[in-house]
Amino acid sequence: MKTLKILFFQLPWVPSPRFVGEGKEGGNVDSKMRGFTLLELLTVLGIIALLSIVGFSGIIFFSQKSESDVAESNLINAIQLTRAEAIARHEKVILCGSPDQVECSPDWDKGYLIKTASRILYHFPAHTDNQRLQWRSFPTHKPQLEFLPDGLSYFQNGTFRFYQKEATAPDWAVVLNKAGRVRVMTHPETRF
């Protein structure tokens, strides 16, 4: 056993290891067993609880950010697809809000669709119920976005704003000009 003691080096903050038969009195193991005090256990549990709360709030934040990024990407793709379909089909194509994925509506929260005068081409369901999407056009104030066969919007400028359900400021905004070009504003609360 003496050779094993040499292999272990002693750090000032670590108690030395004890081996069977190496107790203080007569070769017996210490009768007093070492453990943790209640204060030490409560401190460790408190630290674990604090770290889990911070970690959980971070997971929620990144989950909402991910939903927001997916919604932004889907909307931009839908706008570009609507414009491309208008050019390819040589007819007016409409992008509009549609809660039922059949008829146009001014409500963009539950999804949107792309359609011509005669048929529905594509529909985009909403990903979650925790989002709001608003469209505001000017000067025509139409509840839908229309593209002409030349790829220009139907005399519309406009802005899509995306909100988390409880938020008062939008996460992002997609601004559309009359030529059908889009740009994304990531911090639109400072500009509206």
C-alpha cells in the first residue's frame, strides 16, 4: 500500500485518499463517514436551477428567432414566386392572405396563397399560431398583392410586418416597391 500512496500526489484542496485498513486508530476505516452538508446540497441545487432557467429562456428565444426566420424566408419566396408566375404566365397573379387556403382574405396570420383569376397555384400555411403578419399597401390600400404580366406590382408599394403574438414592435418588415423588388428591414421598430 505504501507504493500506491506515492502515485497519488496531494493537492492542497483535495483530501488525501484513504485505503481500506488505513484508518487513524488501529488500522480500521474511519467510523465517521464524510458527506455533504445541507447547505452545500442546497447551494448546488440552487445553481442547477438557475442555470436551467437561463438555458430554458435561451431555448425559447432561439426557437422564436428560428420561427421568425422561416416566416421571413417563406414570405420573400412567395413574393418572388408570385412575380415570376406573373411574368411566365403573362397574366395578373395575386398573393393574398387566406385562413382557409381557398379564398383571399385580409387576414394574413393563418397563411397565404398565390392565385390567378381562374385557379389557385400555391398555398403557404402558417407555421405557428404565435405570429402575426400584416400587409399594408399604398396608395391603393388593397388587402392583396398583385403582379402584372410585366413583373411590376399593380401600382402598389407596401410593407409586410411580422410580429410575435404578444409583441408590439415587429421582428422584421419586408418592404416592396412598385417594381416588385423587396428589401428586408431587421429592426423596423425604429423606422415606423
